[in-house]
Amino acid sequence: FPSHDSEQSLKSIEGIDIAWCFPAGTLVDGKKIEDILPGDLVLSYNHTKGYLEYRKVLRTTKRKRPDVLYKLLLSHGLGDIIATEEHPILSVKKESKKNIEKLEYRRISELEIGDYFAVPILNGDNNNIDDLFYFLAGWYLAEGHLLKWKNNVVGLGFTLCIDEEETATKILNIAKKYNLKVAMSKRYNKNTIDIRIHNKELANYFYTLFGSMAEGKYINNAVFNWSKNAKIVLLNGLFEGDGYLRRTKNGGIQYTLTTVSKKLAGDVVDLLRTIGIPSYKFEYVRKEKNRFNVFVNFNPKVTAIITCSCNNRYQWLIAKTY
């Protein structure tokens, strides 16, 4: 936003003056508005293209609570909205309810009883995104990095072990399916396979959702709003890249994810919890850098919800007890 004399001179793209606000405690994508930070993704409406999408928060502002706040009481069990008087609301006047083209932004203080308020309808995951995309995202968390040219992000890179050719081929095929420019090369002197996907939009999207560099990886709060299946496939790719399993002494199974990112370890524990899988984080210190393990323990009686191959050597599954 451009700023002039004060916050009060801010203008929105809809042309409504003032730094409009919601009170603390208002939930935005399930997160308190005061906890939203620059870089977070929030669900937004793209007026040009006519659909919902996640957009990055560029900055946040805070102002003193005014003497008057307005509350909209909504029908059909939609609750209420509390905001400052100048906050824009996408709405239509009651006499024009059958004409969707009359939708426009009005100050909350200008709305009247009987006016109609626009509510987003979520139809689930984007139909153009399938499990392969979420799997690629998981592998980016595990083994991915950003490709840069003259300090500009131009794509994604993946570095795999030389014996992970099956996974390398899978990543290659995913890129080709989405018509992305991709190249693969083998470096036998380093026992690695390098994959380069040249697409700056995808790279910036992954950077926003998951960070970059091993120590800087995390899971953005927007991912917590994904469907259960999307989360499972994401974790599938992540554990396949950086995880391993072992049998415990009591005959159970322990799955371990190892990372140098403390934030990522905590985020994985939280994400597992959202799909009903308990886990815990453990930190151990090494001379070169600290490492963090995420452990998922199960007794012998389990119900599998994920199965996949792990580095072509193991079969692992994420499961929950019953």
C-alpha cells in the first residue's frame, strides 16, 4: 500500500480509504489475525480470474481500537463479522440480489438489514492439482532447493543418491506431465542424480510454502488447510526422501524423519496431528550442526493409511492404532 501522512491515508485497490481492520481474535484461515505474519499465505479472491487462490501477505498493520465497531449478523448459520466502520464488504443491495453483476465493495457501515453478503464456496482441492503435485512438494521439502541466476529464482533443483533412479524418474515424469522444462544428469564422481526444473512461478510458490535451504525449510500455515489426502501425499514424499523405519523391541514400528530445520520438525509434528497421527520431536547435538528427529511410534496392531517405497530398500507406512 502507498502511505502518505499516516495509516489513515491508505487506499485499497477497490478505492476505499482508511486502514480498515478486524479486531484481534478474528480467524483468518483458522489462524488468529494477530498471528498472521508477512510471508504467510491466506485465501483470497482473484477478481480478474474469478476464483479463490492463496496470496502472500506482504505486510501487517496494527491500530488502536476505535470507539465504534460494526457487527454483521449473517443468516444461514454463518455467524457474524466484526470490523471497523470503513472495512469493505463484497455485497449486493437487497433489491439487486438476483443480479450478481451488482456485487461491489461497500463500507460495513453502509450495509442495511436485508442486503446480501458474498460468501466463498470451497469445492475442495483444485481439480488441476493431483497427488503427483503434492508428492513433488514433499520431495522438495526433503531434497529440493532453489535454482538461481544472477540472484533471481528461476527454478527448482533436486539432488538424489545415485541409487534413487526410480524416484528421479518419477520426479522427471511429474515435471513433464505439467509441461515444465526439466533436465536430469548423473554425477558418478559424487554418486548423485541432479534434476533441474526451470519454472520460476513454481519455484516461488514452493519457496513461499516451504522455505529454502535445509535449515530454512518449514510448512506454511496454508498447507494445514489442505485436504487430508493432500497432506498424506505430501508427508509420503517427505518421509520417502528424508525418513527411515525400524522395528522396536516390542514388535512395533518406528518411523523417523531427520532434518536440520527445527521449524520443519515442529511443523511436521503439527501436520501429522491434523490427520490423527501422534508423533514427537527430539533434538540431538552434533559438532557440525544440530539435528531434529520426528518419531512416529506404533504398536503391532495398526491400520495403514499410507504405503510407499523408501529409497527402494524398505517398505514403510504411516499408520494409526485402533
